[in-house]
Amino acid sequence: MGITPQQFEQIKKRLTAPKAAATAVLGSSLRTTSNNHQIILGVDPSLRGTGYGIIRLGKPHPQALAFGTIVCPAAWEHSRCLVKIAQTLREVLLHHRPTVCVVEGLFYAQNLQTALTMGEARGASMVAAGEAGLEIFEIAPRKVKQAIVGYGAAQKSAVAKMVQRMLHLPELPAADAADALALALAHAQETSRYALNIPKRI
């Protein structure tokens, strides 16, 4: 059965349109998963003490731009803590403009209530990062310690000391802030040119 020239043109358009759309989507995906990030936000989520740390990559060593702990009193209800976590991170993001966020993965050996509470703080942190358009990745606590200290069961104090050394900080950072800075440094290692592990995007 024959077709008219007009029908042939319509068929051609239908066949080529999906390819163009797929190319556009693929190109967008490649751009958003680029690992060429220079300013990295690390977040160690906790309802009562969320640590955050922002580093800028550079030579001769990475530089800490900001770090601290978002402290919420024990008397505060969960919802109030979550608001403070999100609002504080929004302010930090606005000031330092990181392009990627890395959060600590959930540690399932904790009891259920602790895991749920940490998940709430983690969600508030991810909302703030997601609103700012950041790529978000997660790294398991053991992998962070392995990357920073060389031992997956290292103590928090050992992580803090190594973070201080790597970033040339004048003082030892507080534990939660040190963990957040360690997350940022570990992510920088994982996305380096010679890294073997691909970070998990969430």
C-alpha cells in the first residue's frame, strides 16, 4: 500500500522526535551528575545536634569554609527541631553556595526509634539541600571512617583529629561538625579521578 509524501513526512517526525527528546534528557542527566564540584556540603543529621561542614577543594589542600552544630534543646518538640535544621541549612547554603550535598547513611544497627528520629533530621536536611538544587549523595559511616582514618571502626576523636590535620584547622572541631566535614572530604575522595567507588546519589 502506498503513502503520500505528506504521510511520509509525518512518519519521519514521529520517528525522530523521541530520539531528540532522549538526547536532551541524557544530556541533562550528564550535566547534573558531573563530579566537578568545588564546594561541598557535608551533613551529619541528628535531631538534637545536626553537624554541618562546607569545604572548598583546592591546592595545596581543601579549605573549610564553615562548620558547626545545629543544637536543639531536649525540651523542643520534633517539629520545632526539624524547622530549625532546615532553616539553618538554608542560611548556610545561601551564604556559601555549595553545589553538592553528602549526608551520612542510616546506621541500621541502631534501635528503631533512634533510626526513625535520625531519619526525620536527615529528611529536613535533604529538603533544604534539594530546594537549593544541590545533588545529594550518601556515604555509610564506616566508609567515611575508612576514607579519612583508614579504619572503618575508628573512634570519633580519631576522625576529628584527622579532619583537623587535612583541613589545617587551628582547633579540633566539635564531634558532629567534624563528622560532617569528614563526609565532605570522603565525598571529594570518592569522586576524584582515580576513585574506584561510585558515590550513591539519592
